[in-house]
Amino acid sequence: MDTQLSAEVMGSVAEADERLKGECSPSRERPVCPVDGHAIQKATGLSQQKIASIPHVEGGKLRT
């Protein structure tokens, strides 16, 4: 492996380890907006069960 690439990878691993231990904060944060399951049901006309069957949608998050 290239020496420079190896140093970059090891630096990334050390940084990730510090974050896991809470020794440093993330360089970026993504705000997460709550989903209004009732509004989605109203707009689509689908039931909770039907929406939950869509990949990457958890049924528990649709309970209103």
C-alpha cells in the first residue's frame, strides 16, 4: 500500500476512534426533521401497513 495512503487511512481510523470515545465532536452534523406520518397517509391515500411495506420505511415511525 502507498505510504501516503496508509498514513491517511490510519489518520481516519484514529479520528473515528476519538469520536467514538467522545474525545472530539463530528466535523459535520445533519439535522433530522421529524416525519409527519399522518400527512403522508393523507397525501398518498395509503394505509400505515401499505406505507410500511415500502423499502426503508419502518412502521413504528408512521404511528400517529
